[in-house]
Amino acid sequence: MAKHPHDDLMTTLQGNAGFSLQTVDSARTRMDYTDWLEFVDITSYDYPYITPLLLETYEEWSKELPLLPGIDEVVWFIADYSGQLLLHQEMEEGNRVARDCVNRSAAVSSLSEGSHYLAVPLLSRHTKELFAVLGCRVSGLQPDTAPLALSWVELAGRYFLSCFYKFFKALFVSDVLSLQHKSSQEEHRRNILFQVVQKLHDQIDVDAVLTEVFERISGMYPGVEVELLMSQDYLSRDPRVKSLQLQGEDDHMCVRAFMQGKMLRHECLNEMRQPCLEVAVPLTGKQGVYGVFHLVIPRDDIEEADLRLIEMLADTAGSAFENAKLYEQSNLLVSEFRLINELTKRLNGSLRLKEVFKFATEELLSIFHAEYCCICQIDRDGEYFEVMACNIPELSKEHFPKDYGFSGVVYSTREPMILSDYKADNKMQSKLMEDTGSRSLIVTPLIVRGEVIGTIMLAHRKEHFFSYDNYRLLQVLSSHIALSIANASLHAEVQRMANQDMLTELYARRYLDDRVSQMLRLHEKGCLIIVDIDSFKQINDTFGHQVGDRILKQVCAIIKSTVRKSDISARWGGEELAIYLPEADVHIGQQIAEKIRLRVASETDPQVTVSCGISGWTLESEKVSVESLFYLADMALYKAKKSGRNQSCVG
């Protein structure tokens, strides 16, 4: 059996120093065990990383090493790959010996001032590269035993190398496990991110997107305090969603994160005085920043990779939030288009001005859930506002100066306005707001062909009730309502002109016939007066037709100022005028006819007279019709003419 080169030394050590053969064999076995690190080299680790490992190895190795017989004192030292001592750096000779060992890459021995310096190189197993030196200063060593001591140091060096590789193995395994742990964590983070991305982009509801992000963050970090500060007009039922106040908060971390569009963080203490990390992550989409996630996480629960994950989650949530908002907005636009189309159809379905105002008021109250609606219109002369439609009876048909209140402001600026709280900013007087106790208000002008024809006012008693979407939608609807009002007004004007005699501004005969026909069916009695200017042909021949027209206008003006508002005055033909008095008998008719006759005789210039024929009907009258009523009045007029003119007769 082959003899080991150091068997004699081992026997000597065992017999003289109590250094057992089992210990030496164990050291040899532990040195050979490093074969599993065949392709892992010590020198692949940075030397500053190895230095503490050498010192740690020395602490354990020095506890097990026996003292060589015949030696008074041994002082061990360790040097790095350059020969610089790591232990006992005050030993100048030790430095020299260590550098000599580095230069030779072999064991060395030196005698200085009665002490021997012995050093052996520590080589890496795979590349045989010197990475450290183990040495000692020995006192009391005899010259003839120096070779044995050097062998002893070499053997101690092999044992040191075995211990070193044990620590190196633990370090290597620790690094591998750490990498595996980090890799596992990274894979877990990627899985979370993949699941979140997949789930978020499947969501088309804004609240669902935000809830998913909250749940994910709370699930990953149980001790986290998280809230979302939103910058836009967005209301959520989740108490963790709050408003981001940009005014007066320039130094706040969340405001700075919102303005800069990047994640910010700083160390802080929570209420329990425990170290935490405060993080502000912007919720960003392609079109802008919508808000900021504000997190306070216990410091022990968070790593740098977690911050990157949170940042990616926020980016993903921002894109998903933006997509959900765009989807909601597209649905809102579709609904608005349908609403506008339906409203326009129904508005244009009627050309009656009262019906247009009534329908517009009802629809606006329903669409915006407002409590009060008031639609005002500028009068023909542009002097004042008239309330044309309102669900407050006290304000119906009220008149206000065109510079009064919010309608006056909108009329002058031609711009809509929204008021969140009338009580907080009640610098302007408003009868609508004061009478109803309203606090929220939207006012928009009704503009047709560049001209303001009126205003729409929507009010609610709750503050901050109307949103920006309401404000924008009302502007769109107001243009269609204004056009419908203009069309109905134009139709009414055309109808008025068709029913009116242009010269006298009285109704035309056709209109009078139609109205009398209706009233014969609806009322219980009525009276008709026919007024004829006496000798009108002679006036025309004497003074001319222009004077004749002027006299005709004078007589018509007297008639309009004498009769009631409910009475209908019309030009029956030529110089003959007709007046129908609904719900009046012939006695009342005769009184009015006499007033007209007397006023004409005294107020016309040149002076003329008129003759009047009067007829009436009641439920007891037989075969009453428009024709029969006019026939009786005409016969009475003929009688008055025959009797000398300038008088009234009843037929």
C-alpha cells in the first residue's frame, strides 16, 4: 500500500501533540470534497468579497489547530493575494515573507531575530491561482526542526483551505439559494403582473379596474395603507378614492408625483413609530395623468423589485382606467346622440311655441334630474327677459331686465356658466335661486344665427349637484332647443302675418270666420258687431286714398283700444270692420258699439262717423252659424245706414 508523503509527520503530530490521525484524514477528505466545485472557482468572486470569508475561516480554524511540540510561541497571520497582511499587520517581517510567498507561489521560511517566519500559498483548486497566504511567526524553533515545522504549516494550510472551502461552499450555496429565491420572487411578480394585466384589460368598468388594483396591492402587502387621489371630476363609492387637491399643495409628494409623472418615495414612520416607506405612483395613461396612488408600506415588507412591480401595476392600471373611461365616454356619446336625435325629433314634431317650451322643460328636468327649470326669451324689442316656461308657477310670465341676474350675465357674455354653491358665492341676485333655496345652477344661452334669443336655467337645492358632463350636454341640447324655439316662433309669426291685415293690423276675415266657428261650438252665447265708415268713398275722392288709409287706421286703433283682450277684431272687407265678443250678449255689444261710434266721431282727423250693425246668439237660437250671424249683423248695418248713418242697430 502506498505511503502518504506526510504519514511520518502525521505520526509525529499524533504522538507528540495529540493531533489525531482522524482529524488529519478528515481534513484531507474535506479538501477532496470540493471536487463538486469543479467549474466554480474562488477567483470568480471579488477579492474584497473573499477577505471577510478568510477572516471567518481563521476564527474556526484557529480553535482546532494544536501547537507543535518544541515551540514556545506561534503567531499566525493571513495575507491577501498581493501579500498585504489581513491579520497582525504590525509584523514587518511577516509582510515581507508573505510577499515572498506570493512571488514564489510556494512555501517559504525565514529567520529573523530568533524567530522563524513560515508561509504557504493558498491556491484555488481549478485554476491553481494564488488568492491568499497563510503564515506564522514561530519562537523557540530549533534550526534542525525548521523543515518539519514548514511541513506542519503546509499541512495546517491544507486544513485551513479545507475549512475555507467549507465556508466558501456555504457562501456559494447561500448565493445560489438567494438567486433561486430572487428568481422565484421575480417569477411570482411576473405571474402577478400577467394576471393583473389580463384581468384589468378585460374590465370595461372604471370602478372594477380600481377595485382590482386595490385588492392586488392589499393582497401582496397586507400591512399597506393605500388610497387613490384622483385629479378629475370622478365620483366613486370606494372610500379609498379621494380628490387630489392641487391648489396650495405644491410641496406635497403626491402633487409632485402628479406634476412630474413619475414615482416618488421617502422614508417615514407610521402611527406606531415603525419605519415605513411612503410611495406616490402616478396613474398614467396615454392621454395624461389621472391621479396618484398613495401607499404607506412597512419597511420590512418592501424591496426594490416590489417598487418596480408597483410602478408597473400603476402603469397597467392607468392604461386600463383610460380604456374603461374611453369606453364609458363612447357609450355616453352614443346615449347623448340618441338623446339629441330623439329630442330633436320631438321638438321639431310641433310648431306650437307653447308645446315646444312645455316639452323642453319636461325633458330637461328628466335628463339632468334637476328640481327646477326656467326658460326665458328676449322680447321682440330686446328690452327684457320673459319667462316662457317654468315649473314654478310664481315665475311664469315674469319679466326681468335683460341685464338682471345670471341670465343677464350669460346674455352679455354669450357663454354658459355653472355654479356649484350659490350660498357660498351669492354675489349676484337671482329670484329663481332665492325663491327655491337652490344652491347648484347651470345657465346656458339660446343662440340662433349668432344672436342670443333667451336662456335656460337648471337649478337644484343640493350643492355641487351638476357635473361638467351635465354642463357640456346642456350646451349641446340648448342649440337644438334654440333652433326649435326659433322655428316655432317663425311659424307663429308667419301664421300671425297670414291671419293679419297688413294695413290695419287687425285679423283677416278668414281668421275671424274660423275663430267664430270654434266659439259657436264651445260657448253658450256671443255677439258680433260690424262697423262701417260712413261715406268712405267720398273721403277717398276728396282727400285721396292715403288720407283714407290713415282714417281707416285711426278707426282700427280706436276699436283695438275699446274692446277686451279676449275679443277678436278683424277687417271684414274694404272699410267694413268686424268685432266678435265671446260670451257677450247684444246689450253688451250695443254698449261697445256706441263707445266706438262716439270715439270715432270725436277722435278722427279729418272727422268721420261710423255705423254699426249688431247681432247675437244664445243656446236658444235656432240654426246658428257664422253665415247667419254675419247676415243678421249686416242687415242691422244696412238698417243703420238707411236710417241716416252714425248710429247702431241690433239685428
